[in-house]
Amino acid sequence: MPFYQPEPPYSHGQAAQVGILLINLGTPEAPTARALRPYLKQFLWDRRVVEIPRPIWWLILNGIILNTRPGKSAEKYASIWRPEGSPLKHFTARQAELLRAELARRSPQPVMVEYAMRYGQPSVETRIQAMKAQGVDRILVLPLYPQYAASSTGSALDAVWQSLLHQRNPPEVRALKHFHADAGYINALKQSVQTFWAEHGQPDVLVMSFHGIPRRSLDLGDPYHCECLRSGRLLAEALNLAPEQYRISFQSRFGRAEWLKPYTTATLEELGHKKTRRVDVICPGFIADCLETLEEIALEGKTDFLKAGGGEYRYIPALNDRPTWISALADLAVKQMSGWLPETWDAETDEQARAQQRQHAMALGAKN
């Protein structure tokens, strides 16, 4: 088997396209233990996700976790599964569709927009191959993680670079590392919260829950913790919240090691013990609703708060397909593609120019 993948057919003068690849975490194909096992195996074997020495981790993963966790996780996925399938996959595909339409209104030259999953399908490698086959030679990689973490954005970029290693003629690539302080992103969050409050009223406390990472990652130089705090502060300022009106916490702890604190569960229990009349929770680090928002926060978080003696509890949905977010996403993409797209473009003129290029190439002996 050759190390380099075959290149797609090429003809002189063919249209060179610009493409955008949105990357999200991933999802199993179905809410079943059978579907969860390969998904969890791929996810948890990633060195970016778990940094335990491989021989030890192989025994733990294959001997314990993959024999016990798929069934438990499948029950959780089943509680949030929709007729259209995985919420994360649905909203990620929707974001790609809406971004494609938004860019069509802004850019004179068409821009291809696709999405991929870091774990599961469609994979990063197959998406890049498909984009190349359709003439894309410049790709903007846009991981859908506002705050950079080695275990999320870093892993997504790993998948991109690994796919390029096996390409004889890789496309030109640009990558967005983070957008935790982007004005459009913060404004989209602000509008989402204000719209929710206009309908349901304002709570006593707004909890901003971010996905957790091991404390060791912070100590080793991962900027994620600082970027989460900055996003939370900027959102609180945009909403004109006083310090006592909001909390920033971290969820989804796994294993026995210390993770970023304060933990969301402990925060909700504390607010419940204080008899807080109403708490709203938003997850600014999740651009699309998923298991961690719809099950862990909307369901489990509510139970924790109410059991501790709290009053009313509401979850504010992720940005998903909100128009303000799609507009902000388009702004980010256009900025990153500076110099790739012409200020003016006409399909007929472009076709004529490419036809002329083909004629010149054929005159010089080209076969196609």
C-alpha cells in the first residue's frame, strides 16, 4: 500500500476553490452500547485527551472502561437523542449549511463549507479528501471550540495535519486557533441570554459552565483556563452583571485526578443550600447542544440544584443555529480568509480565463 494517497484527476484550467471545514468533537452513530464502544475507544485513546502512559492506559481502557461505560453512556445519549439523530451532529451540519448561505450573500466567489467530526463520522480525513476531489486547494480549518485546549482544538488540528501527511499535493491550509474573546461571539452569547430572559425573566444567579480539563494541563501550560475566565468575564460585562450575579464553573470531570475548579456540581449544590430562588445555566464553550449540555447540565444539573434545596432552575440553550452566531461565524471566516477571495468575481469571466489557460497548456503539450 503506497504511503501517499492518489491525487484526484486534474485538468489544466480547472476552477480552484476555497473551502471551510468546521470541526466539532463527534458523536456516536446511535444511542446504543454497540455504537458507543468504537466511538469511546477512538476518543479515549487520543493522547491529547488522556496522557496516561500507553501500556497502563490500554489495560484500563480495554479491560475496564470499554466493558462498563458504553452501556451507561448509551442510556444518557438516549435521553437527549432526537428524531433527526444526534443533536451535536444536527446543529453542526446546520451551522455549515447556514454559513454556506451567509457567505454566498457576502462573497462574489462561491465558498465550499463542510463539517467533520474529530471522533466518528464524517471524519476529518474523508472530508478533506472529498473537498480536494471537488477542486478545493485552500482550506480554512475552523474548530468549533471558542477556548483553546490541547484536548479539543489541539486534537482537531492534529487530525488535519495527520491527514495532510499522506497527501502528495496537500492544499494550502489556515487554521483558527480560538475565538474566546471575539466580539461577535460574545455578542451572540449576550443576545441569546437576553432573548431567554425576555421570555423567562432574569435569575438570581447565572452560572457559566465550561467543560473541564485536568488541573495538570493548566500547570503544564494549557491556556484553556484563562480563556474560559476571560470569556465569562466579557459575557458578564456585556450583560452588566455584578460579581454576585454570576459564577464560572467547570463540568464533566472524569477519573480521580483534580480538574479545574470550581466544579459545576459543587457550585449548583452550594447555590441550592443557600436557597437561591432561581439559577440559570449557560455553557459558553459549547457552540452546539450535545450530551454535556442537554443531559449533564439541563437534566443532572437541575437534579443537583433542586436536591440541595434550590428553587427554579433553567438551562439556556447553546448558540446552535441562532442568526447572530451564524453572522459572527461568517465574520470570523471572512477575516481568516483575507487575500483568498477576490473583491469582485464573475462566473462567466472566470470560465473564459480558465478556458484560455487550458488552451495554452494544451499548446505546450499538456494532455488534459
